[in-house]
Amino acid sequence: MPRRFAVYFNASLLAGFVAFICLTACSPTHAQSTPRHSGLEPVRIQLKWSHQFQFAGFYAAVAKGFYRDVGLDVSLVEGGPAIDPVAVVLSGAAAFGVGNSSLIVDRAQGRPLVALAAIFQHSPFVVLARRGDGINGPADLRGRKVMIEEHSAEVLAYLHALGLWPNKLQILPYEGDPLVLAQGEIAAINAYSTTEPFILLRNDVPYQTFNPRELGIDFYGDTLFTTSGVAAERPELARAVRDASLRGWQYALNHQQEIIDLILRDYMPGFDRRRLEFEADAMRPLIIADVVDLGYQSEARWRRIADQFAAAGMMPEHFPLSGFIFEAPRRSLRWLYLSLAAATLLVMVAAFLAQRFYRLNRQLRREMELSRRLQSRLSKLAATDDLTQVLNRRRFLELAGDAFARARAAGTALSVAVMDLDDFKAVNDSHGHAAGDEVLQAVARAVSDMIGTTAVFARTGGEEFALLFAGFSQEATLASCERIRARIAELRVRAPCGDVISLTISVGVAGMGADDETFDAMLARADSALYMAKKDGRDLVRAHPLPVSC
């Protein structure tokens, strides 16, 4: 094994152990558990990252009493970028942990680990790179700065297969913030396909994904593990933890929204529900519980994984797997009898292949449907204002630019209106920001109900909204905006404290003029008209005079 990887691995193990001791000593909320129950055996499971849907099955097993049913009082210990679950479990601070395919590398390093159940049949590990900047494929990362978190041996195996690791990249430590890609200095990061892409999409950071599976590196993902000592001396405990955890995972997959509510209530109060929903949807094609039994792992698959790690110089070749898989499946003697009858064997093989093709076809259809749903959700997230659920500024400007080009080419009318709530700061100051949010949502609902599909409506920032009227003259737009102004003046919003808030808006309107070369020119004139409405006393609609050609 290369000295460089050995040093990296030993440092990783020590850092994880030290971080665990510090966190458990300093943070009383580090472990989530049910209250202690008399007669139940306390057990700790070390998670590999901070609380999120990634560990939904374990949360479900605690909340629904599946661990209690087998006599266990389980504590779930939160992880993070500085926590190595292997170091924690080997130290005895937890009996069980959640790791990944690099467990086989740990085993080859002499660490007595046993894999109990592979929760993810496909690893979520990917490489996310900046879009543009001359990066069109993984090979373009050569010589650039790439951030890799500790315990990401399978990403290193992927980079080795590409001929980039260990000496063709500038590798830096990654601590879990994908927004470093937006700063321009870092070319790529390792990431989970279930989490970091959401953050980049939410923040409008362009990126591209390089997936090890495209190169035939298809590893297991999150894997429940323990030590050889526990597996040998307490097999009934290992079996109970494994079976109750898988029961929890089945429940979590069947009751996604309930478990998200549980996470938001007990583990991550105030966290982004949409992010958890995105993660849950992205995990299903990796777990594929409708195709493979939850937790299934095969010696043949682990052998391929070990061979690929060995090819990267991370472990010895032909390393024996004996004892690594807990209760490895037994081969059925049925095949011995079938081998005596060629005709029967052919029938069985044909039936197996037919069933296999059917299941693969069904899996493909489901993965395509999940991919379609994910794409639809991503598109909506990228185009929608999170608070009011109307379009956001970026999507509004995209649609407006297209509409402007069509109207200019066809010679049809186009008008834009910008609206600003009057004295909105006073609402926040007097009633609180929660009341301010209620006001913005009420205004968005009222305007949406009035315009229907006649205009494009968006929140463009703070208390400002915009409307685009295709086919409407400036005069028609003025009339529509006057009706909207009157409706908002009648609107009454009840604040969380019970106060009733009344509102007014000021509106600026501009129609497309003969000299307008871009939509931005129209928008600037509408902003000027809004300024006139504010200057003239607010609660008014003003139009900017159309430019006249010379």
C-alpha cells in the first residue's frame, strides 16, 4: 500500500477518535435517544454525518419502538466531517456505526470490522465540479484544486482510475460546504448526490456531476457495521440491531413525510423541509428497496469492491473476505440437484432470466420516473420564491426577455409593472418579521387570484413584485394595476400577535416603446414610474411616458 494513503488513513482514524471524544464531552445534545427504559440494554450507533434523512431508518426504528421490541435502548450519535465512525466504534465508545465501502480497506489495515447490512446498494459519492472554466470532463481536473473529505476512499479510487490520484491533483480537505465552488478557486469537491446538489441549485451555482458509476466503480453506500468482537461474542445483539434497523428503514421508506416531520421535530428543528424531501427522493434509486432486499450484501460484490481498492493501491490484492460479512448467505443445495438434470436447469435459468429482465425493466421505469420527478422538483425550486411560492426574480427576467423578443419580432404590445408595498419596514418593526412574511404571502395570493393566467407574476426582492402583461397596451395595464392597487388597499392581514394590518402599494407601469432595445430598458422606465408614485404620496399607480422615436 502506498505510504501516502497509509499516512492519510491513520491520521483520519486519529482525528475521528479525538473529535468524537471532544464532542461527546462538550455537547449534551450530541446523541439522540429515547428515554432510558428499565430492563433495556443501552446501545450506541455512531452516524457518519450530521442529522438528515440519510439516517431516516434509524430514526424510525427509535421512534416506532423497533429497537425496544428487541430489548434495546438505542442512542444515535451524530457525526460530522471530523468524526470517523470507524475510530469511534473501535474505541468502544459505540458498538455500531454507519460507514461506507471503505470498511473493507479498514479491514485490510487490520481493523477488526464486520459489515452487517448495506443500506445503500449504490454509493451516493460523486464529484461535483464548477461548470465552465475549461472543465468539460473529469480529465480537465488535472492540476487543479479539488476538495476531498476524510473517509472518502472510494472517491480516491475513482480518481485513481482516472489517472488523477495521487499526484495529478492539488487535494485539499473538504468540510462539507459545497458553496466553495462559487468562489472560483476550487475546481471540484467530493459530495453526496443526495444533498450538496440541492444547496448548489438553491444558490444558483452552476455545476456538473462526475459519477464513479460511469466508470464501472459501483460501490455500496451507507453500511451498518460493528467489530469482529461483537459479531463473534454477541451475534444475537448484532442480529437484533441489524434487523430492527432494517425494519426502521422499511418504515421510513413507506412513510417519508412522517419521518421528515420526526426529523424536524426531534433532530433538526428549523431545518429546510424541501432539502429533506429532495434528499429522500434522491436516495430511493440508491437503496432500490423494491428490487433488492433492504440491507442485502453479497460476497461477490464486496470482492469486486476490494479488487478496485487494490487496483488503486489502497489494500492488498486478493485480500480474504472471510469473517467480514456478518452471516453471509448460504448457497442452496438445490443447484446441486438441478445440475444433474440439464433440461430442468435450462428451465430454471430461463425462468430466472425472465424474472430478472422483468425486475430490471421495472426498476428502470421507476428510476426514470423518479428522475423525472426530481428534475421537475429541481426546476420548480430554481424558479420559485420560497416564501410566496410565486416566480422568483431570475425566472421572471428569463421569461420577460423571451416575451420581449417575441413582441419585438411580431410587433405586438408588451407592458411591465413593478409594485412595492408602502412602509413595509414599519410592518416588520411594529409587528415582527413573522407578520411581515404573512403580509407578503397574503399580497402574493391576492394578486395571483386577480390576474389568473393573464400575466406573469413574480416576487423580485424584499417587498417588491413585478407583473408582465403580454399583448396588453400600457393603458390596459394601467387599468389592471389600478384594480390590483384597490384590492390591496382593502386587504386586511392578521398578524401572529393578533394585530390586523392594512396595506397599500405603489405601482410603476411602462409599455414597450419603439426605441426600447432590451427588456431592461422597459424595466428601468417602470422603476422610474414607481419612484414617481412614491414621490407623489404612495398608494398610487403611475405610468412612464412612452419614448418617442426621433
